Amino acid sequence: MRRSYILFLILLFTVSVLGQTKKVYYGDIEGDIDLGLAPYVKRIVATANSTGAEAIIFRINTFGGRVDAATQIKDAIINSQVKTIAFIDKRAISAGSLIALSCENIVMVPGGAMGATTVVDQTGTKQAEKAQSYMRSEMRATAERTGRRTDIAEAMVDERVVIPGLVDSTQLLTLTSKEALQYGMADTLLATLDEVLEAYNLKDAEIIMEDTNWGEDVVRFLSHPIVSSILIMVAMLGMFTEIKTPGWGLPGTAALVALTLFFGSGLILELVSLLEIVIFAVGIILILVEIFLVPGFGIFGFLGIAAVITSLFLGLLSDFQIVTWSMVSRALIQLASAFVATFVAAFFLSKVLPKTSFFNRLILKDNILIRSGYTTEPEVLELVGKTGEAITDLRPSGTALIDNKRIDVVTEGDYLIRGTKIEVIKESGSKIVVREVK
């Protein structure tokens, strides 16, 4: 009886094992390689590891992109516990070569290309030797890890590397499919995914096509230079407006949302660390101290503005081993564009918003007749030309003592500290406009 029970368990285990279907995950690395692509690749690798998949196939067709993004993707692939196969469909140029080399197996379609990995900026200008040295070491180390020729990998970055019979000291190396196969940088040439599955004994496997999910699409969208610049502009406009108006309203909420999206997407993409968020928070606190606690504009305001600008600038740079001038210039241009757009938008809104129907609906235009019982005759103070003293800080509104009366006043926009001698320059109903007596 006991022997029959054991045989039954063995049979059941054998059937369950034989009945399991192999899983192969398939992902696309196509177009520009940016930081928004890294979470997608990391998710595929993590899912394949957790489900015990047989392999991951990455179809690669790219002219390259950001080195920091390619490095994140390379690290994720190298750390995979599952077999990884690069299926180079047409080309793996520049950063795409680094990603392809990180896979255990490389398959190329006939007529494909792989190489040209020199670090350049957006205009195609070659970057400094420090950046090239880093890229050479990355390519060598990756090729060494996956059993490829390190000299050929280095020659894709540096035209000074000579490969006899392949490239001299004046040419940067880009391999055709046949050359890659001949020199051991590719394992085989195949035209379709079905051929790749058959070559690696995965014909009967369940193919799981992984597309980007909505979260990854949103993060990739938010990381676009134009979108991140708009987020900075909205944050700056919102904070400035909120500081100038009492209470908490829509501008402050918009600024908070914009900052959350900017720094949140940066954290996901490893552009931002907690340090940048702390620097930004300290900057805002210093600015508030300058506005509400310390009269005038001094060291607190200067340090606060410097901290805010520094945190936003660092938030546009990646947490990368080598910071190239291309990265710095791109961040500077993006930040400068955001600030210019902020000033233009502020000027435009100040001129246009008061004339819009929406804004005017918030303002009472119609006269309320005295006979309605809802109004009183305004008191005519006749204060124009009279002088007095601010008994509170005017930011720009506050209280002043004029003709021994406490009167609510407003400046033309200047910040005046308590005790400043003031003069009434305009009286319009209950609005008393004053300026500093020079």
C-alpha cells in the first residue's frame, strides 16, 4: 500500500513537470534609448526571473540614445537569472551595441549592423576623452562578461584600435551581420523570431509579448525634455502666485502637483535622489523665511533661490558615474528654457488674464443700488497727498497710521517694512495706494 502511494506521487510529479510549458518573454528595444525605457526592461527581467522563464528575447532596432539609460538597461540584463537573447533586427548602433553585448546570445538578421559606440552630444560632436574612456571600459567589461572579443568591442568606441583585416587606426568600427558572425560578436544569423525560437529549442514555448504599461508610458512622457520643462514652469508660476496671494489656492496646488510629477518621475528614472528633494525643500523654507520673517531681501532669499535652482538642475542630470558636458549643457539649456518660459507666461497672464471672460466673472461689475439695502455709502477719506507710517509690513498690503487712524493700505507692489514713512498717492473707494517717502 505504501509503495503504491509513493509510486502515485512520483507519477503525479512527473506528469506535472512534463505538463509545464516553457515561458519566453519578448521585449522591444526600438527607437531612441532614453531613461524612460529602463523601467520597462527592468520589469521584463524581474518578471522573467520570478516566474522561472526559459529565456528573454530582446528585439533591438535602434540608432542609440543616452549612455546613462543604456547603462541602466545593460546592468538589468547582465543581472538576469534567465538566458537573454539579443535579436538585432536591422541595427544596434551606439548605445544599442552596449545593450546587445550584455545579452548571453546575439542573433542578427542578414544585412544588419552593430557598432559605432563613440559618445557624442545631440549635434553629433564627439565628447571629451573622459567620457570615451568610460565607454571603452563599459564595452570591454561587458564583452568580457559575455565571452566576446574585447578588442572589437573597444574598437566600436575608439577609432585608434586596430583589428587586422577588419579596421585600421583611422576608422570607427561598425560590423555587418556577416562580419559580426565571422569575428564572434554574433552567434548566428536568422531572419525571423520563429527561426530564433527554433534555433534555441524554444519552438513550443509560450511567448509572452511584453509591451510598456501605462505607468511606464507616463514616466517616459514626463521625462521628455519639453514636458519636464513645462512642469518646472508650472511649479515656478504656481509658487510665485501662491506667495503673493493670501491663503492656499489653485496656483499652490498646481505647483505641488507639478513638483510631485517632476521629482517623482526623476526618482523612478534614477535622475533624482532624496538629496535633490531635501535641497529644494530647504530652498523653499529659506525663501519663506525671507518673505515673512526677515524684512527686505538678503542672504536668506539669495540662498533659497540658489538652492531651488540647484535642486532643479541636479534633477535634470542623471545619477551617472561620468557626467559629460553633453549632459550638463542639455540640463542647462532645459532649465534656462523653463525659466524664460516662466517669465514670458507670467507677463502674458498679467496682461491677458484680467481681460478674459472667466476672470471677469469672478469680479463684481454691476452696481448694487443703495435702495437694495445691500450697500452703504463709502466714506470719502480724502487722503491723497497725506503722509503717515506703516505700522505693519506692507507685502504689498498691510496697515498704516495716517491722520492718527489705522487704515488698510496697499503699495504699488513694493515690499515696505514696518516703520517706513509713506505717502498716499491714490484713493479709489476703499483701496488706498501708498508709496515710500524718499
